[in-house]
Amino acid sequence: MSFRLKLLNVENNARAGEFDTPHGTILTPTFAPVGTQATIKTLTPAQLESTGANLILANTYHLFLRPGADLIAEMGGLHNFMQWHKPILTDSGGFQVFSLADMRKIDQDGVTFRSHVDGSKQRLTPEIAIQIQEKLGADIIMAFDECASPYDESYSTKAMERTHAWATRCLNAKTRDDQALFGIVQGGIFPELRKQSAEFISSIDFPGYAIGGLSVGETKIEMYRTIELVNKILPAEKPRYLMGVGTPEDLIYGVQRGIDIFDCVLATRLARHAAALTNKGRLNLMNARFSRDHNPIEQGCSCYTCKTFSRAYIHHLIMAKETLFGTLISIHNIHMLQELMKTIRQAILNNRFEEFSVEYLSNYEYKPGITADQIISETRE
């Protein structure tokens, strides 16, 4: 199986392309909703497909612990198990393991940790992480890496060095040719570490490359500058994946700096907390001002929720603690991000992405009284 990114157009650093996988072509740039436990929370596969989602992410760490990679392989792999027959990406489990803090012990070979499910002792190494992901059967799999605190330079250096060694071991352990293994760049918010990591990971012939260790506590400005630095080094002919990032302003800024793939839990997490994404900013639908609002979540939106229900009805579901509200807002939030990515892609193909991004960000409220373009402009000073 040959995985190739076909770039259709590049405007400045923004790219529109096609990345072929065994379960279909991913049109880039793209946003992938997160299905941690082999499900996008509150949504059926049919509901998810209605949002326009093309690629989703599943979590290796959680599926390794429950129900187990062997069971999923026995059931025909992740696509058959969860009945999603479009492309799937699995992470390596590194981020989840390293977030366990006192429950894990790291050595040069791998990580020993206690399961959050039953307290059992578990072990992950680069080889085991690849073995698990091969059993899961996703189209894109990730090298085992170590995500460190963004501000600890000493530890970030050690974590980066382990990530580099483990990347080579992951490549050597891989046996399936129908899965694309991506290497991951680490290094905190430190420019020299990020440069060193990007150069090393780029020297390994992966089908694609990911930027990890961002959106973990650093400022927006630090994240944006790191993306810009790393993307100047990563190969232009390979897809670039920014891990764990998915707000509208971050999608636009990432595309401006050459990112092709994004993923984030934000769309469904916000929905479960009664918050809706719109092209003007977020709405808290728990607010009493929506109790008699006849409008849909967003005027002009073509998702099932907006075509069918009012803000007043969704507000009622929230106040009545009916779980349907999470489903309806999730449908809208994911659809909204998919439509944004389609618009971004078309703007790149039409050579008007910069014009679109300036207009969009000047009208998108990042925080009350602060538009996203005010955040973005600080990175250019």
C-alpha cells in the first residue's frame, strides 16, 4: 500500500490535498472528531456520517485496556467493530500514559503503569504500541512518544531523546503495509529542541509527520510560533498532523502555517456541557435567554439539529437533563467544524484563503470582547 499526499494547491503555506488510505481518500485540510472508546460520544456512526466527517481518531491506550486489542482483532478490526468504514487514525497511547503522573514509571525501554480501569500493572513499549495498533487496524497509526510539560526544558530534552529512539524502534517493529505510521515531533515550547526534533524525525522516511506536545498548557502564542517553526522543517510532500487541536481559530491558524490534519475532543466535550460552536463564537445554551428562542443554533447551518430544532427546545432538554441535548449539539458542533474545513479547503483551491481567514477571524469572538484576529496578530509582531 502506498500512502501519498497529492497537493492540489498551495497558497503561501496553506495546502489543499488528497491523502489516500485503504478506507478512502482524506481531503485535506481536515478535522477528525475523537472517538476515544471506539465511539464518538453520544453519536451513532450514521449520525456521525451525516456531519460530513471523513476521518476519526480512536485511542490506543483506552482500547488496549478495554476491551483489548485481541478482541477487536477477533471482531474484524476497529472499522468492523465500531461500524465506521471510512479512515481511522489511532494514537500510540503515549499522551494518556504520561498523563498518569504518579501511576507510571518511565525507562529507556518503555513505560510501566497502573491501569485506571482496574489498577492492574501494564507495560507499553514502542514495539507493544505498534503491535496493538496493528491489531486495531487503523489506516494511520502513531509512533510511541513521550509528551512532557511544555515549560520543563531539562525533562523536555530527555523526553525528546526517548521519542527519537522510540520512533526508530516503532518503524522497525511495523509489519503491516496497509497502515501509515507517522512520526511525532516533541520538544516543548523550546525552539532549539523543536528544531532538533523536527530535523531528526524528518530524517526518518515516515509517510507523514505529527506535531505533539501542544495544547497542553502553553499559551496560544507559544503554540502558534512552535507550529510555524516546525512546519518550516517538515517535508512539504508529506502530510502534517497537529495533535489535539480543534478550535475554529486554531484550525485556521494551523492551516495558515501548513497543517493538513487536526483532531480534538472539544466539539463533543463542549456539547456535553451545553456549549455550541458557531462561526461567530460559542453559545452557552444553558443560558435562560435561549428559553424562548425560535432560532436554530446557527442560522444557515444545514446540520440535522439546525434544520429540525430550536434553541428553545435544546435549552429545555438541558434544563430537564435529557441526554438528547448532548447528541443534538454534538451533531451541530462536528458539522460546523467539517463545514469550516470544507470552506477553508475551497478557499485554498481558489487562492483566496488569506482573504477568507482575515474576514473570518475578524468576526469570530475568541473571548467576550476579544476577536480571534487580535490573538493571531500578536504572533506577527
